[in-house]
Amino acid sequence: MSFCKNEWGNRILYQIIEEDAQLLAQKRIGRKLTDDELYQVKKGIEWGMECWTIVVNTAIDIAVQKS
């Protein structure tokens, strides 16, 4: 099992990069996003991540149940 690390050596559990969004856009709308559209997607992800603690707590509960 391996993890990517950030510049401070902290392990990254999850990240979304532009390529991820562009691949999804290509599948969903048949083209890549413009910079303006990509910025709106970024803002939408930020809004969606406001409740990230709920997602992480649920993932912890599932992981503990499985072990």
C-alpha cells in the first residue's frame, strides 16, 4: 500500500486533479471544460466538501467494521 505525500511529508488520502475533472467532462458532455467552467467546477467541489467530516467519519466507520 502506498500513499502520495505533500511537500511537508503528509500522506494524501484523496485528491482531485484537473485531469480527473476533464476526463469526466469528456465522458459527460463530449468535450473538455473551458477555464471558466473548470473554475466553476472547482467552486462546486469546494461547496460539496463543506461536509467532508461526515464523509470521512462514515468511511472510518465502514473501515473499522470491515477489520
